[in-house]
Amino acid sequence: MSESEPCMCPHCGSHQLVAHQTRRRVFINHDGERIPLLSVNFSLTHPVIEEQNITFTCSCSWAGSKSDLFPET
């Protein structure tokens, strides 16, 4: 299944999923963890990256991420 094909809800089988794309800026700490960038924890000593995230919602109240719809095999 490609991203251009309609996604099917794994809960009810509907093809009416709505995709929501969000972006967030994160910094990577010394342990490699991604920490959401807030003004209170901002530090110039850590690399800052912008991540894109896509989530999906369905009218049956299911919500999930791209990995829920396209599991890696």
C-alpha cells in the first residue's frame, strides 16, 4: 500500500481517515533523546532539529500514527 492510496482504519475499516501533519522543534540531549523545544529548556549547547509528524483520525474515534497503518516488516 502506498501513501497515495486511501488509508483504511484498522479499527472499523473506513477509508475516511483524516491526516494531520504537525511540526515540532526538538533538541537532542547528550543521551540522544529528543526533547520538545520550549523556551524554558532551550540551550545553545544542544543540536536543534525540526521533526514532522503525521497522525490519523477516524470518525469511529480511532487515532494513530503512520506506523499503525503501514507497519514495517
